[in-house]
Amino acid sequence: DAGITQSPRHKVTETGTPVTLRCHQTENHRYMYWYRQDPGHGLRLIHYSYGVKDTDKGEVSDGYSVSRSKTEDFLLTLESATSSQTSVYFCAISEQGGTKETQYFGPGTRLLVL
Amino acid sequence: SQQGEEDPQALSIQEGENATMNCSYKTSINNLQWYRQNSGRGLVHLILIRSNEREKHSGRLRVTLDTSKKSSSLLITASRAADTASYFCATVFSGSARQLTFGSGTQLTVLP
């Protein structure tokens, strides 16, 4: 998985609680992404980062925030989890060219919001 | 939605046969990428084709791109049981070069 780890790998939480997912890379790639995957929707981009402290919104950013204080770490926070945020979350990285290049994906985090 | 749409949604073939999956999109692209996802795993990049290219090969994979029809196809030749997976096309739209937009995928089952 190209030196990408996600933690936790599985999480069950209750509606209204905050949740933080972590993506860690050892590749020193500039770009990092958070996607969610739901049946029938493929992968949808939540937020991405193009450098330390440089982030931007994706297609489905409502209810999510991100932070990147170091090159290797990209955090995704659900401020107040809702059942609609039950999903599988994938982190991805790419080197210098962003979407002009291959994206490498982590193993995913399965989140269940009760 | 600008996302690519794969066709068919599901495909079942016998080992040794060829598998063809199609992807259509709506607006001009910078490039188009194909990814594979095995059950319960992350996505793995297969091939990238740029808007000025018409065909690319990688091992048993052949990808074509027709920008006039806004479509791409992925051909897997001499399929194996290990090719069983979901296959996604992902597009980078011109003017939005920082985002990959994924289709909903084709589930390929290769029967031994």
C-alpha cells in the first residue's frame, strides 16, 4: 500500500460524537486526499491537501474538516458524526503532479455511526 | 454529475476470456485513469491515459480513449480468477486539475 497507513481501521461511534481519522505516509508525497466510498457512488473526494497547511474542499466536504501540520500526516475530523457519515474512508497520496499522476491508496477505515 | 459512468455495472466471464469495461464522461478531461479494487482493500492504479493519447497497453491491459465520444474502454485479455475485482475509471477534468472524479465501478467476476 505504498507506505500509507490509516488509523483506526475500524471504528464504531455514536451520533453526535467527534471522530478523527488519521492518514500517515512515509513517501514524502506532496498531495494527500480523503475520499469516502459508498455503494453506488464510487469514491467521492472530501478534502485534499497540496502541502503543509494547504487544504481545499472536495465534492462532499460538508460536516468534515481536515488538518495537515506535517508532510506525513493528514487528519480528517467529523466534528459531530451523523449516520449519513457511515462509510469506508480512504486516504490517497500522489507525488508532485497531483491528479496528473498515479494516486496511491491506503487500506481504508470502516466507520459505523450508530 | 461530472463523474464517469462505467458500463456494465457487473460482468461475469470464464477464465481465459477477455473482459471489456467502458467508461463515459461528460466534459473535457486532462487525463483518465483506471483503478482496481479487490474486496475489502484500497484501490490500486492500473493505467493513466492522457487526453492526447488514444491507446495504451500495460501487460494484459489495453486502454483506449475516444475524446470525441467522451468514452474510454479497458480490455483485460486472457482473464484469470485473480482479476476478480471492481474496476473504476477516474477522470481529471480540464480546469479542475486537482481532483479525480471516480465512477461507480464495474464488478468483474472471473470464474475458474
